[in-house]
Amino acid sequence: MNKLEVEIAHQLSRDEARSRISQVTEKLARDYSAECNWDDGNRLVVKRKGLQASLNIADDKVHVDLELGVFMRPFAGSIRAGIAKQLADILA
């Protein structure tokens, strides 16, 4: 798998960041057939065919570790940019 990282700074409390991110997990499940589960209070695990990600909420940033399967690799740049933009919008 191809590994990518995305990091977005924020000025929210961890609870508020988690709340905002939680609001989009239903959309991920519906639109992308993704399985989204909170592993603990501040770590979201997202899985779907060809992609696995963990999103960790810290006091001042959200860090995403993303692994792409072979068929998703050609889209790595667009996927990374899309995640960064969406997170920046959610956490603004």
C-alpha cells in the first residue's frame, strides 16, 4: 500500500473538532461505502476497499495516516488534496 500523511492545524477544542468530524462520517459511509469507527476518544479509523486511514485529533492539529491500495495510487495526489481541503473547511 502507498502511504500518505495529511496534517491540518486547528484552534478548536478536541471535543469540538471530533464533533465536526463526526458529522461527515455518515456522508463517508453513504457516498464512499466507508466504514468509520472511533477507536478511542480522539482516533477515527476509516476503511473501504483500497483505502485505510486513521485520523488522530490533537490539541492543535488533526493528523491523517492514509494507506492506498494499488488501484487508488494513481489518484494519491487528488485524494490527499481533497482530504486536506475538506478537513480545513470542517475545522475552520
